[in-house]
Amino acid sequence: MTRRAPASTLDGPRPGAARGAGLAKLALVYGLRLFPSEELGEIGEATLTLKDGRTSRVTIHSIEGSKEEIEATLRQSVEAFFDMYPEI
């Protein structure tokens, strides 16, 4: 089972948009931690502050299953994430 925090939007342009058609240097923000699935309660979202002072929200995801199931789902999620940004 995959749990997600409420959907959020990036508070600014999509990655690479400000740099035109050239390949942008990007930073992927992520965090990983394992917990027993029966101990999980509510999962919120994280907020980060950019150098210019703007804030952006990061949706937190949870994947439950065996080690193999978690690894496979995580790979699929990363691939799907980059599919959303064909311009990079």
C-alpha cells in the first residue's frame, strides 16, 4: 500500500524552466526511513526554503511491503517522477 500526504504544488516554475532549453543543473530533494508499517500514523508534507527566501512544499510518500516490493515500487515512482518532466 502506498500512502501520500495531500497533493501539493511547487511554488514556482517547473525545474529547468528558468534556464531555457538547455539542460539545468538540478537538485532532487528526498528522504528515506524505514518504520514498522503498523506504527505509521499521519504523514504530512515537508517545507523547504529556497535561497531567495521562497518556500516550497515536498509531498511525502510511504510505500509498504517487503524489501523487494518497496525497492520495485520506489524504482517505478522515480521513473514516473522524471516522466512528468520531459523537458529535462
